[in-house]
Amino acid sequence: MDIEVLALFIPISMIVLGVAVAIVAIVTLHRRRLQRDEMRHKERMAAIEKGMELPPDPIETSPGTKTGGLRSGIGGILVGVVLYLALRGVADEDVALFGLIPAAFGIASLVSYIVESRRNSHGR
């Protein structure tokens, strides 16, 4: 096998593997959500048949949502700044500006975290 073909095969195979892992994760999470909804439906139907009071629906929140925005915001800013500094040391200033893209996502995440925390504190 030619070395150029092998060098081209490695990133292509990693992209295909990454997409496959993402698809498996999405399908697994979807099935788990469907099973949870089916169990909730069975529980509610059993309560209706017995004449019992319906249990309240659980609030749909993912674990760690209160600190998730803060953590991802700070992490994005730090990764962006470090990437900017590393690229500036290796390449020219124009290439180093691409390191600020993760920092912009980090800032957006922090702004979202601040807005949500203020909305929750004023709403309660």
C-alpha cells in the first residue's frame, strides 16, 4: 500500500468512526428516553385505573445544568486563549486568530449562564 494512500486513509477512517460513535450514542439516548416515557405512561394509566391521584410529572432537567454553562464558558475561554497563544508562537498572527473561535463560544456560554441565572433568581 502506498504511503500517501495510507496517510489519507487514517483521517477518513477516524471521521467515519467518530460519526458511527455519535450515531450509536444518539440512538441509545433516544431508546432510553422512549422507555422512560413508556414507563411513565404505564404508571399513569395504572393510577387512573385504580382511581388514585396522578403522580406529578418530573421536571425535565439534565444533571449539572446549573454549573454546566459556567464550566463550559470558562473552559472555552481558556482553550481559546491557549490555542491563540500557541498558534501565535508557531504561525503568524492571522492564523492565531482562529484560536479565538473557542473563546467566543466560551463567552457566549458565560453570557447564557448569566442571563439564565438572573432569570431564575428574578422568576422565583
